[in-house]
Amino acid sequence: MNEAATYLYVGEFIGCVLFVVLFLLRSHGWWRTRLGPNLFAMMFVLAVLQGLSLVRLVIAQDWFMEHQVVIRFWSFLAMFIVVWWRVILLIKIQHEDAQLAHTDATVAHDDAGIAHEDAAGAHEDAVTARDDARQKRSDDTDPNLKTVGN
């Protein structure tokens, strides 16, 4: 079981490094987006921390034991920064989404009011046209005209 966990750990490290490399090479303009820098930073920090842990397991156990407090501090600080950066981004985006939804609902409500007014105006125009047609028909006194329905 311990050996399987080690292989999974190595696979996780390779995945983190591969993500960072592919993101740098194939994602154009990621540094100009709102989430791109955070996504890169998170995966980069994970790759570095996983790499340090693997180095400790393989070759430098004594050195890591001597410097464990400093390594632990910087590791947690790096993760703290990228995690809270992501939380702040999430809150901002959710707030903006709620504002957009409210604006969309307000515009839809206003559009419905205008459509209602247009329909009422169209109804009034139809009633007026009908009344005008009836009036014209009753005004026709030519005996040769045939009446057409009511």
C-alpha cells in the first residue's frame, strides 16, 4: 500500500509539472485574464511543494529535517496566498454575476411593461379602425352598394 501511494504521489507531481508547462506554452494571454494568473500560481505552488517532498523522500532527508520549520512556513504561506486569492476571486465573480442577473431581470421587466403598453396601443388602434369602418359603412347611402356582413 505504501508503494502504491508513492507511485500516486509521483504521478500527482508529474501532473502538476505537466499542467504548468502546458499552461505556459499553450494558453496564450492567460496572464491577462482574471483567473489565469491564479490558476497558474496554484498549480506552480503545488508542483514546487510536491517536488520538494519527493526530493526529501529520495535524497535529502537530513537537510529537510534541519530546515523543516522554514520549509513548512514558506510552503503554508505560498498555499495560503494562492488559496485566499482564489477565494477573493470567487466572491468577486459571484457578486458580479448576481448584479448582472439583477440588471437582466430589471431590463426584462421594463421590456415587458413596454410590450404591454404597445399591445394596449395596438388594441386601441384596432378598435378605432373598426369603429371608423362601421361609421363609413353606415354613411354610405348609395342604394347600389350591397352590405357586407355586420
